[in-house]
Amino acid sequence: MTALTLDRVSVSLGGARIVDGLSAEVASGEWVAVIGPNGAGKTTALRAVAGLVSYEGRVRVLEEDARTLARKHLARRVALVPQVPLIPGDITVRSYVMLGRTPHVGYLASERRSDHRAVDASLEQLDLLAFAQRRLDTLSGGERQRATLARALAQDAPILLLDEPTAALDMGRQQQVLEIVDRLRASRGLTVVSTMHDLTLAGQYADRLLLLDGGRLVASGTADEVLTRALITEHYGAEVEVVDAPGSGFVVVPVRRPS
Amino acid sequence: MGLAAARIWLPVSLAFLAAAMLAGVLVGPVDLGAVNVVRATFAHVFGLHSPLSGSDDAILWELRLPRVILAVLVGGTLAAAGAAYQGVFRNPLADPYLLGAAAGAGLGATVVVVYAPASSLTGDLLPLGAFVGAAIAVIAAYVLGRSAGGAAGPAALVLAGVTIASFLTALQTFVQQQHVDTVQEVYSWLLGRLATSGWREVGIVLPYAVVSWLVIIAHRRLLDVLSVGDDEAAALGVNVARVRLLVVAAATVATAAAVAVAGLIGFVGIIVPHTIRLLVGGSYRLLLPLSVIVGAGFLVFADVIARTILSPAELPIGVVTAFFGAPFFAVVLRTSRRPA
């Protein structure tokens, strides 16, 4: 089953074409990483899927046109974890994760027992039960990222959009977060679309990569098809070596040529 | 937090309000007695015989009680509207006058005082002029803000409010400069007062206040969702523009009604919600109902001080709310042990 279909999706912001005729399909349960240099349109493409920017073309979510879905119904299908979530000053981790239940609660209603159960399950899956009553702004960067993931998980949406989920995390935390996402994908049958700057990690965790440049899709396929020296040099303007590390996939190494 | 905090703070705040109301009806040149006051109030409500003498009963029923109830309605409205504005605009300095309600009401009142000088007529027209002025100002700010940058979110609305307020204040100053003989009257109105002519003002504010409180409190969960920003709230399925419009409309209409009968009473909309935040946290689930209750009690106490401290003269209540409210807020800010 196709979870997500983008059909010639274009987004213009302030007169500039940020995403230009992007077409792609994501199968249910698949992890697709959207890569590309700064300004390639990765984040904007995710925001279009989440219904946060207006776009031309068509986005289909679980076989339904996203435009015909009410905002609340779209949020029941697609959960977005932004690159830099806005952390409210005075909120406990549990209350923050409870915000993920918003699309399941009536307009002026209160949360029900099932919502509390969903929050407990999310906190447990992300190993946050011990932090539940802590203020969110007292957590470390890695713990906050887990709380944001828990919020998205509580949303109970089958499609998870992650915008740079490992930005501002150290190497160990990056691996931990991506392992958690992979585990959740398996246990909950989630479809994951993530933008990623770290090409090595993108190649290791995603089933397929979409390479964007200037808003256009310039390459797509598995890691060995997209993570080539020629493509990276052409679109990132970077000098790299791509090393095939047996058992770990491809490792993209920046190289400095003697001048 | 949450339910446990509500179990403590709701009774505490209700006790504060009850104490304020009792002080409001008891304090004055004529001693009515606490028991008599309570019995007489019940007698009026249930159509029984009042234990107070005719003149004392009139002091209670025609002077003190309507004034206390008016303070409850105005104080609760200003505090709830302030908290609601701070939530929808995610701006801790937002107050009920943010979108130009004060400036609009000021211009409306000035126009009435200047151009309808017949005193009996002025009494009727002044609240109407202030209400219409406030409503027009906020609608103009909303339309301007939306057209200037709906996508820019709350910042465009706040800037539009500042623009409209500046323009209307300039107009008001101009009108006042042309009619300097009315400055005293306009100025005393601007500083706020709760002197009533009985239950009439209560009747004007009551429906707006109650509807506004209900609408604002009903949105308490959604105001918590807005705390993560417009984008994330939208991604969580919230129609941010609709929530903002409904809450702002409810807060503004009630504020306009409050301003119409009580003038401009500052600080309540800022001090009360922030004091509650420092004590119980920032969740709007508890903040909004507590703002209504504590704001009501705060203004009743402020009015008691306003009418007794220079008795028989009265101090403008806006002076009292600022004079006592600001240092009190400073003490709460310093002694609060909650982490920043």
C-alpha cells in the first residue's frame, strides 16, 4: 500500500520557487530520507505534506487527497517533528506529550482515559516515564528530542515526518534517536520520511533516499545508487570519498585535497 | 500539578473572592454588620423581609452590593481577557487593551463628553460611546493585521493594534485640545471608576462577562496547544486562526463592556494572570478559571481601598490597582521559587 504520494508538488514562498514539481511515492512501512544541500527545499516539502504551506500539485495521504482532509483528520494520519520544536516555558513532559492527542480530542472536550493510556504508552516506549512530571525545559537536548518524538507517537498517526531529527545531537544521541525511530517503525508499522544532513546516517537507516537540489528531485534510490561521489560533488559542491564499509553501509567522508 | 493543584488553588481563590466581597459590602461609613448583610442579601434574592432598616437596606442593596458585583464582573473580565490575550499572542506583556480597545474607548468617551454635553444624556451615551469606540478599534486592528500578514501570525496583529491605538490616541488628544474645558471629566473617566447608579451597569456588563468567561475557559486546552507555536499547533490539527479569532472576540467584547462602565483600569490583566502563573504554573487549564476568580477578588479589594483611603473623596481605582498591584507583583516575582 502507498502511504504517501506527491504528484508534481510545487511550493513558492515570497515569489521564490522552493519546491519545484516534486513527485515521489512512499510505501507503507518504508523509511525514506530526503537529502540535499541547504536551501534544497527538504523542510518545505515536509511542511507541504503536513499541510503547513500551500502548494500546487497533489499530495495523497493513505490514498486520500490531503486537501480534502480537515486539518484534524490530516493530523491523525501525519505527525510532524519539526527541526527546532518550540518548547513552552512551563510545561511538564507528560503535559507536552499529551498535546499529541490534540487531533483525537473534540474541539472543546477534555482528554479521555484512552488519551491518557496513549500518552503512558508513548512515554514508556521512549523511556520517559521517570521524567513524566519534570519540566520540559529542564531536560537535556537528547531527552527533549525523545519527548518530542513521544508527542508525535502519542498522535497515533501512521506517517511520521521528521525534520532533521538528529540536528544538535552528539554522535551517540544521534544513533540512539535513529535506533528508537527504527524500533518504533517496526513495532508500530510506521512510515517514516525524514530530512537528513548526515548522509552516512541517512544511508544506514533509510530504505531509500531522495536527493533534492534547487527544489527539484535530482536522484532517488537506495544508498548505493544515490550516495555516489559524483552526485554528492555535483549537488553539494563537496569533496568526498564514499567508502563501502561492510556491515555498516556507505560512509561519506569529507576529504581535503592539498592545494 | 494539574488536578492536585486545582484541588488546592480553586478553594483558596474562592475564599479570597468571598473575603473580598464581604469586605466590599461591609466597609463604609455606615456599619451594617456581617450577619445582617448576609441575611439581607438572601432576603432580597429570595423575596423575604430584610433585617436591615430602610436606609441601611438601601445602602447595601442600591450602593454597595451592585458596586461589589460590578467589581467582580470587571475584574474577572480584565484578568481573564489578559490571560487569554497572553495565550493567543504568546506575548507575556499582552493585556486586554493590546488591540486598541483602550484607545478606541478613550476616543469614544471623549467624543461623547465633548459633543453631547447635556449631563443626563452623557450618562447614557458615555458607556455606549466607549463600547462602540473599543469595538471599532479592535475590529480595525484585526482587519489590518490579517490583511498585512495573516501568515506572519500574532506579530502582525499586535503591530496593527499598536498602529490603530496610536492613531486613535492622536485623534483623542486632538479633540481634547480643541475642548480643554472637558479635560477634567475625560481624565477622571480614563483613570477608571466603579461608582454606579445601582444595578444598571451590572446589567450592561453581566451578559458580556459571563459569555466571555465561558468561551475563554472553554478554550483552555486549546490555548495550551497554542503554546507550541502556530505551526506545531496546526500540525496537531488545530485551526489556529479560528481559535485566535474566537478567543480574541470573546475577550474583546467583554473588555469593551467593562471599559464602557468602569473606564480604563490598568494592570489587572497583566498582574493577576502572571501572579497566578508564578504560583501554579502556566497551564491555561487552571490559569483561566483562577484568573476570573482572583481578578474579581483583586478588583473588589482595590475598590474598597479606592473609596476608603481618602474618604469621603474617592481615589481612581486605576491608581489603586497600579499602586498596590505592581509592588505586590514584584514581591511574588522575587519570592517565587519556581525555576525560570
